[in-house]
Amino acid sequence: MVLAGAAIIPGHATGSASSVCKGGRCGSAGKILWTRLLPGSWTASATGGTVLAQGQAYAAAGGQVAAIGFGLTVVAFNVRTGNALWTTALSGMPAGASIESVRAWPGVVTAGVSLPRPLRGRAARTEVVLSARTGVSVRAYPAAEFGGAVAASSAATVIIGSKSVTSYANKTGKVRWRRRTGRVPQAWRVDGRDLYVTVAAGGYLGTAPVTALRQISLRTGAQRLIRPRGGPFTGTLSDAFDGVVFFSGPRGVTAYSGSTGRRLWARDGAIPESADEVQGRLYLTKGSKLFGVNPETGDRTGGRVVHGSSGLYGIRGGVALGMDQGPDGVAWGFDVARQRVIWTTPQLPWPHYFVDLSGIGGSAAPASSTVLITTCAQLGASAAASGSGGATGSAAQPGQACARPELVAIQR
């Protein structure tokens, strides 16, 4: 899996973005929609931002809900207004279980709960389906460790398990359809209404080549077996976008038709970085360059190559989302074609982005214009002063307590 975060944006050192775009010139992008206080124990640091004191937190925006989960707690807010909707503590979980993913859908929120290894049976995790309106638990389904919900609504949920993909009716819990995927867990990617699952002898943990792909309709379960011509696919499945599947390896990226398996194009030394659903482009990185391509032909689009270095957390409408860390952190938008920052947020102390390796949810889901981050509005007493009732520190030490952790929604 390729993690967005190593892409290349020019001229952005920590703290520099806030001087580039200010006031009315930024337009609506970069606007803070709302800020809400979070429960739990959080810490802040210059490198990690605002994170849980123990464990990890996961967030997603979708449908009408922005949700964040940590430990065994899920908190939901209205995605437009920030009004608190509900807080749910997941019950009936064994000791050592913890949330490892949160995804928001029309009508429901799903929380993937990792199960302790000694207690695992046929499933490495449980996917809990919650009502987006009330937070009440609707169903719980067995799932693979790196699987879980890949499509959901009030009516049904599609779950990737270790040996199958299954659609369940949420009202009854009965199986609507099921497609077997083999004896070992496989790699997968979602492209619109289709799910692609690899066919490889050793699964995603093995070294055996991918000899075929299962193309499964998320709506009906209809399945087609897609085989490449002239041998296995080159590399490992890294993305699927606009009817094209992408495989990455040491030599670069190779694109294949998602319907026929025909090889479309290849670029040596390139890595898929981010899919832009608004403009229909795939962005690649190659060395110190970031550029967009037509996913079907591989031809460059936008006509510009970007040089430099900083962090990237996804591209939407040709604008890359980045972040400056630290006490005066900001989020910013970088127009790849024009090679300049076009918006920045007000100050966001100790910001932290959420990343979902599956490409579903996280801080900045491709289909959403809302970005979710955590910040620390007030530091707690420093470690040296905590035993003597010292005052709030002005600079975060490694893992320093955060007295006021907040979830912040940003327009992008």
C-alpha cells in the first residue's frame, strides 16, 4: 500500500504557509467550519501533532456525519454544523480490543475493532455498524485484519473478510450475496461501484505474483475474473481509479484496464500518489517530482512538473493538501498546475492528520470537501512542572499532555 505523505511540494518549510495566503484572497477554501472539544487523554508534540496518549484515533467524514473513534468510543458530529450528535461506547468487546478504523457512509458509521490475537477465531476484527442518526449499534460482522466495510448504507454493508467478500442486510443480518476470495487474505482496492481483489497464491503477505483480479460489483455481487495478457500483473496492486488498476514495483508503476486486463502504459521509477476524483487525474511521484496523468493513457495533464519537498495528504480539484506542524501549524492548499499556495487556514496549534491506507475515510476522503484534523488549543503542565502544579507550558515537549484537544473541520 502506498501512503500519501511523501510527495513533493516546493518551498514549504514549517511555519511558512501562513505568510502566503491571508484574508479574503483565500476565498472559502481554508475556512474553519467548526471546532469541537474531544473527550479522552491526548498529547501534543512538534513531530506527531495532537494524538491520543495511548493507542490511535481514526476519523472520517461522509454522508451527514463526521466521526472519530478511539479505544472503544465513537463520537459523531453533524458534518456541516459541528453539532454533537452522539457518543457511543462499543459494548461486548473482549479485553484488549480497540478501534482501528472509522468510516462514515450515508445512514451509517462503521467502526473496525481489532481483536486480541489469542481470542481470534476466523476473524481478525469485528466491523460494527452504527446508526448515523442515533449511534445505536445495528450489527456486527466478522472481517479481515485489513478489510472491513468497503460499502455501506442503512440497508446493507459489504465486508471484506479473510476468505470472502460478503454483503449483509443490516435489518436482519442475513447474507445478501457472498463471493469467495481464497484461503488467504488478498489485497484489494475500490473504484467507484466496483471492488478489485487480487488472486495470488500467498495473498497480500506472500511473494507470489498476482495472476488475476476479481472485479466484484459492490451493488449486486456480480463477479468477473480479469486476467492480464502474457503473464501475471507486474508488481503489487496499489490503486484503482476510473476503470484502471495500477500495480507498483521496484521498477515503477504499470497501468492495466480494469475490465480486460490489457496493459495500458508504464512509467519507470514512478509511484501512484493520489487520485483526483474531481479532475479525473492520477498523480504520480518520481524522485522529486509530482505530476498528474490521464489514468487511461498515462499522458501528463496540467503540463507542469513540481520540484521541492514537503508533506502531501491528497489532491482534489488539482489542489494538493499539505500541513505545517508545530505550535503555529496551518493547513494549506497548493495548486499543482500553477505551482503556488492558493489558500491557508488560520493558526492550528499542533495539527494532526488521519490517514486510512485503504483510501476510504481518513482526514481527507477523495469524495469529500471537508478535512478533519485534531489540534491542541491548550497544553497541559510540562512534565517537569506537573508534580509541583506548574503553569501551562508554551512549547510542547515529547508527549506533553494536551489540556484542550479539539476536532477541527476545514473547507478545502
